[in-house]
Amino acid sequence: MRDRIKRVFSLINDDVDTILLRNTGFRNPSFLYLTGLTNGVFEGATAVVSRDGGVDVFISALDQGEDTSNIRFHMVTKKRDFVDTLSRLIPPGSKIGVDGRYLTYQDYKSIKRILPNRGLRDVRERILLARLIKDKREVENIEEACKIASRVAEEIPGMLRDGVMEKEVADEIVYRMKKHGADGEAFETIVAFGENSAIPHHTHSERKLKRGDIVLVDFGATVDGYISDISRSFIYGKPSDKQRRMYEVVLNAQQQGIDSIKKGVTFDYIHSLVYRYINETEFKGRFIHSTGHTIGLEVHDGFTITQGCKKRFLIGMTFTVEPGIYLPDVGGIRIEDDLLMGEGGVRVLTTASKDFEV
Amino acid sequence: MRDRIKRVFSLINDDVDTILLRNTGFRNPSFLYLTGLTNGVFEGATAVVSRDGGVDVFISALDQGEDTSNIRFHMVTKKRDFVDTLSRLIPPGSKIGVDGRYLTYQDYKSIKRILPNRGLRDVRERILLARLIKDKREVENIEEACKIASRVAEEIPGMLRDGVMEKEVADEIVYRMKKHGADGEAFETIVAFGENSAIPHHTHSERKLKRGDIVLVDFGATVDGYISDISRSFIYGKPSDKQRRMYEVVLNAQQQGIDSIKKGVTFDYIHSLVYRYINETEFKGRFIHSTGHTIGLEVHDGFTITQGCKKRFLIGMTFTVEPGIYLPDVGGIRIEDDLLMGEGGVRVLTTASKDFEV
């Protein structure tokens, strides 16, 4: 993890001495990133990350940790000892960096109390910048998560039958991802039939499948903390001409977006291409979200492929490309794949087929 | 929800005018409690809760909300409008209450910036106190979550076979809870075989089942935001005399704890009874955690039945009773049920049978 820590500190200007990360109550992705402790619970653990690449991790008696070349574990039994060690590691006058999205107000107050006379700075944006470029281990986990999601995506047509509920298909998707090796679902699995597919925020309900429905699924697997995120759209029965045209437009828009991604191209350029492509069809104004987002330890791992985002595609980035069209009376179509910007250009990691008719 | 809001404010002294709750990135139980919005995503939503029982909820275009007698929804499209309305609802000089465990540092900084000249106070403890006593709707959801968990607990013996992995049983448990109507698992399902059952923080692994193993499961369902939490222990094959004695002691300790719970009795009194019971057997010192905890919107919903907790059992409380014995060389036994303190005394909500041998 030393390389990651060095990259983060190189992105922060000199006045932050230490990064303090707590894993309280919920999973803190920056804690996982800088400690590499993706295989355990570590609830309530505290990590003190130093400029030299060393990390001190304070854990409860319920967790176990084995020291590595850069991680030293401290079992916290008495609060007094914890405070003393922390004060020694972060002496008065230090400036502490935190991930402001994963530090609670409760913990903030407690840091101010037990570590007075230190500065505090939210370095989340800097950590996110470092997290943009994935290392080998990270890519392997994302690839595995993509492989599992693709495999389940191929199995979805077999789950569709008259009267099956959105919820039943969603449960089956999660069960199969785990069966194929996932630790869990990356986010609440979306299965939307018919009119529900036109609502991007719909998750799943007891709505039953009937002939002529569009089936929109959007789901992903978690592997060792890293996620995948795939969408496929099917027609159950015979598509109308309009549904077929919608599907073709989304498929072509996605392909055009993917084909245009090169090293150095900006995120907003790709979005504008995809957006314009759809807006030049009869479905003008019906693509109502961004073209994609970076993925990693979080589903939205820092940056969005959308208007105004001047980030550039660089080697080692992983992200989605997912145009969609939504018509309240007809349904919605979204096709989403995960990609890696590699040395030899962009590579699609979610290889599930894209047949509209099942 | 007016009653809940009134109860919370009655527990806070006069100097808090408004409670501000954000549902950012993760589910904020206090947001769910005071808005009642357990059936939706509402990611990033902000609730402004007033002393008079009215609530203003700010949501994004991806969510939908229908005004009720006490909730007014505002769709946020422009940040400027959001800030203006917020400033009007919470005028300068006001004192704002927050749930410090679910307010991020990022949001704290943003509140300080867009709402200057207001005080801020962490009222989490007060909200937790109000949440201790469940109303009818809450009890119904917890009962349903308990019913589902109990039903799946009964099915577990049928999942056990030579060579099955802990992970496979865990996945099956989650799948079946959903099939029986749960929204999901309440926490990461624990399935521990043999030596793993002696580690209370173990979740599940690829460890395969063999004859003579203890099987310890600990899981729960979520229903409309509310959870259940049940543990059962089985022996796969023939128990040793020691394993049989362990099981008997835990079962009797639990029964004694449950039988002693009466209105007005303190949490630590029940813990001391259960603790003493086990310590008077050959398994002295092997009960290494608390006797239970309150349940509700969170698995640990505020208070723990343990040494030093002077809280008293009152009508409307829901909680677990879960003694255990852990022997590194033999395995662990834990038996856990969820209970409701009702008008006529305590009632066990998780009714699954407790046969050690399967």
C-alpha cells in the first residue's frame, strides 16, 4: 500500500502531516484503500496514515490483524492507551487530513477533544484523485466482479416467465452473483418491468412480468471491496417498432461513446458525443442522466462522465458507459458496460451479450 | 410521525429549535424515524424537523414524495433555492439539532457555510431515547422481520450436508429471507462451523461442514427499515458430552434471563443474572460479550444489556437476549431471541425451535 499512500500525499500540499481514517458504523472506502484491509470487518477501526507510507491501525478485540511491512496493529482495550498512542503519533501542531464524506460529526468532535491543537483538513478530493488510477490488484478485483456480473446477465433471460415479480428476479440475481463468487451486491439491484423501466431510480417491486414489457436490469457484484456495474435491457415478447428503434439508438450511442474513448480525451467530450447522437434522433431530450462514472471501491468512485467534467481518460482508469432513453408510456432502455483504459486502448470488462429479444 | 417528533423534542431541552437530518450516502435511521420515509431511496435528502411536528423534506428529481398532514416535499433543482428555503426555515440565531453519527464532516462544513450564525448540537442520544419505545407500526415491522427470520431458522437443518460451505449456507439464508418477504439481510449473515463458531466476529468462509461440527448461525431480516436478529446453534452429527453440556448451560442461562425480565428491572441486573449463571458452571469466563441489545431501525438500536447499563425495561421496548459460550478447541454456542416488552409481560418474537441435534 506504500505506493498508494505516496501517491495520495504527493497530491496533497505540504501542510498535511497525517491522514486519519475511521471505519465507523459503515464501510469507509478510503480506509480500505490506504490500509488494503478489504478482507475483514474492522468496524470502528482507526487508521493513522503517515507520509512515510507507514500505517497504524487501532482495532477492537473482536478483530485480528497481522503486522505487515507497513502496517502496525494496536489492539485497543483501554481508551486511555488509545488516546496516548494517538497523541504520540499525531503531536500537537500537526495538520490532519480526513475523508469528509466518511468522517461522522461524532468522530469529528471526538478528534477535536482528544487531539486538541491540531489542524483538520478534508482531503477526500485528493484521495479520490489517487483512487482514479487503479493498480494491478484493484484491476483484478474489478475484472472478477465484472466477470461475475456478466455471467449472471447471460442467465437473466432464463429467469423471465409470465407473472414473475421484479423482486423475485432481483433476489435471483443477487443469489447467483454470490454463487459465482461475489461477496455481495454492489448496490440495490434494479429490475424494472414495463412502465417502471422508465423511472431511473426505481429498484424493484412486486410488479409482475407480462408480454410486451421491457425488462431493464442494473446490478453489480462486490469482490474484495471492489464493484462492477452492468445494465441490460430486454423485451419480453415481441418488441414494437418504437421499442426496437429505442434499443438500436441506445446501442449505437453506447458503441460510439466507447469507440471514441482514447487516452487524453476529456470526460465531457465523450458525454457530448453520446448526448448529441441521441438528441439527433426522434428520442431528443430523453437521455436524462450522465454517460457514466468511474468505478472502484465505490459505485460512483469519484468522477462522472458528464457535461463540464474536464477529467481526462488515463491508463488505469475504470468506468462505465451507460446511455439510456426513457419514455413514460413505452418504458426505458439502458445499456451499461464497465471499461478499463489500458495501455493498448479501452477494454470492455463486462462481456455479456446484448440481444434485445430473449 | 407527529407523536415521534413531539417525544424527541420533549426529551431535548428548550434550546434546540429544529432538527436537521441528512440521508447522505448511507441510510440515516433518525431520518427514517422522524420522516417515516422507509419506503424509498431518498439518497441525499435533507429533512428539517420542527418543534410543532412539521417536516420539510428536500429531495432530488430522482425521488418522488407526496405531501402528508405533516410532511412537505421540496424538489431541489437549483442550489440557490434550496439554500434560500433552508435559511427561511432555520433563521439566524436558531439552534440546530443533528444526529452526530449520521452527519458527515462534509455536510457539517456545508451547514456551517450555508447556515452561518446558527448553533449546532448533537441530539443523537435524545433521538435514541425516543426510539427506545416502539409504536404500533414499528412493532408490526419488527414482528414481521422476526417471523421471517424464525421461518428460515427452521429451514437451516435441511441446508446442512457433508462438505457444504459456510458461505453457501449464508447465501441460502439470505435468499430464503427475501423469498419469505424480507427486503434484505439486517447485517452480514454469520454461519460458523466447528472452530470458527468460537470466534464471535467470524462471518462466513469456504470452510466445509464435517461430522461433529457445531453450526452457529446469526442473522436477521429487514422489513420496511426494521430488523430482526436471531442466533441458533446446532450440532452436525453426534454431540460430545461437553458440547451437550455447553448447549444446556446456554439454553438455561437464556431462559433464566428471559424469565427475569419485568417492567422496571434494569438492563445490568439481567446481564448480571445471566453472567453469574454461566460463571457458576464449568464454563466460567467463557461468556465474553453482553447479554443483548435493543433492536429497531438499527441492529444495535441504542442500548446494551450489559454491566453498568442502568436503563430499565419499559413497555414498547424490543431487544435481544443472547448468551453464548466460546471454547477455542470445541467451538461456540449462542442462542439469541428477539423480545417485546408488552403490557402483559415479555413476549418472544422469534419462535424458531431450539433443538441442538438436527
